[in-house]
Amino acid sequence: MNDNLEQQAQALFKSWFVDFEPFKDGEFVNSEFGMIPKGWRTGVLSDIIEILSGFAFKSNTFEFEGKYKLVTIKAVQDGYLELNGADGINDVPVKVPRHCFLKKKDILLSLTGNVGRCCLVNSDNLLLNQRVAKIEPKKIADWAYTYILFRLSDTKTYLETISRGTAQANLSPIETANMPILIPTREVMDAFSVCATPLVNYSMVLTIEAEKLAQQRDTLLPKLMSGELKINDLTR
């Protein structure tokens, strides 16, 4: 179901902002992106989105079962957050920026290694570690647009192209912020939000439910295998 919702969201995005299907009857003008609907403009990512870098937490402060879990690059996968085995921390340094205290629906981007991976935060008490960025739209209405944009294969390919490094790829937040984009009118962005936000929201709800089921499975299965718990106990 999540894959289907993701495909729907990306198809909707391409229909509006690549193929211009809803605007074919309107007036078009020439731009560096080719012919675009009148009133739209070319710009860069930083015109509408901020790239916020994580904090360099010291490894000697890590705790196995800390109050907060640290989101590192290995946690950011394509479309989902993997927190199994994540380091924790109890005492947060006073210099940690507020944006590093993550909340549900925050958008994350990997900056090192497999650069360009993007996912949503779907749990609480998480801190943003270095080499992971939070992608924050300047207008909250652009949340779904922002997430879908970074989930597109074309966007990931572009980010891989501008990344640098010998041992492993490194993506610069500054260069990412300078990525050329097409910026529609505010009216179009708001209308797209109405269509796309429910798709991304529902996908996130399904992910949270799936994680809860996985946790229940991981709790019950060892007890069933050891005989501590019987099938009949679960059906009462």
C-alpha cells in the first residue's frame, strides 16, 4: 500500500510540475526549463526550502538505552527510517540547535555515503546527527511537495552527480540549496498541497502502524518459540 501511495504521489507531482497536464490550456512562456506556464519562474531550492545540518554529537556521550535516539546516515533509507541499533544519548549539549530536536513529519536527507536518500520522521525523541540534513519548506503548505520532490529518482540522481569525495560521496548542503528548480505560483502550490498532502500523510500512518505490528511480533515471537506463551493465550 505504501508503494502504491508513493507511486501515486510521484505521478501526481510529475503531472503537475513536469508535464503540466492541468495547465495545458493556459498560456506558456519560454524559460531555461523550456516552455512553462505563465506566472511560473525559475529559481533555486533555497528560494522555498531550507537545508538544515545535523549536530556533531560526541561518541563518548552515547548510551545504549538513552532518552533520545540519534539519527545517523545509516538510519536514513529510501522512504523509511531505520532505527534498529541506533545509539542513544541522555544529556543533550546546550549548543544543539532547536531544529536538531526532530518531530514527526520532519523530512530527512542523507549527505554522506548513499547520498540523496530521503525519508520522514515517524517517531518521537530523536536527535539529528551530523551528515544528515533536515529539509524544511519555508511554507508549511509545501511539506508534501518538498518530500515528493526529494523522493523523485531525478532529484536523487542530480544530488549524486554534485556530491564529492574519494572514499565516499559527500553532499554539500550549500550546493544542494542551489539546485535549480521550477517555482510555480503560490496558488498552484497551495492547490497541489490539497491533493498531495493526504497521500503522504496516509503513507506515514501506514508506516507507523507497520512498525507497531513489527514491535508486537518481535515481542511475542520469542515467547511463542520458548513456550512461555501459547497460541490459545492470544485468541482469548
